[in-house]
Amino acid sequence: TDDKLVSMDFNHDAHSSIFATDQTKVMEGTMCRILSWYDNEWGFSNRMLDTAVAMGKYL
């Protein structure tokens, strides 16, 4: 996203992580700092649900 956001904007977001383009910095062409927002409990729970659904297809 290119919007100016804060951590509260990502509560209950089902994505594992949201890449913050406005916070990415490249320094001296050799190092890169990347910022990513996430709601670890909610995102993890959604990935576990994805896993359970995928496993359920084999039962």
C-alpha cells in the first residue's frame, strides 16, 4: 500500500503481511530496509484455517 497507515489499520486483516512501500529504504545500493505490517494472531489463524481446508481435501 502507498497510504500512510498505522498498526491499528491492520487489526483483523487476513493477510499474512502487508508490505509498506512508503517505508522501504535502499541505502548505498547494497542494503535494503523493508517494513511490513501484520496482525500476527489473526493472520496466523487464517493460515491455519487455510492449512486445515487443504488437509481436509485429502480426507
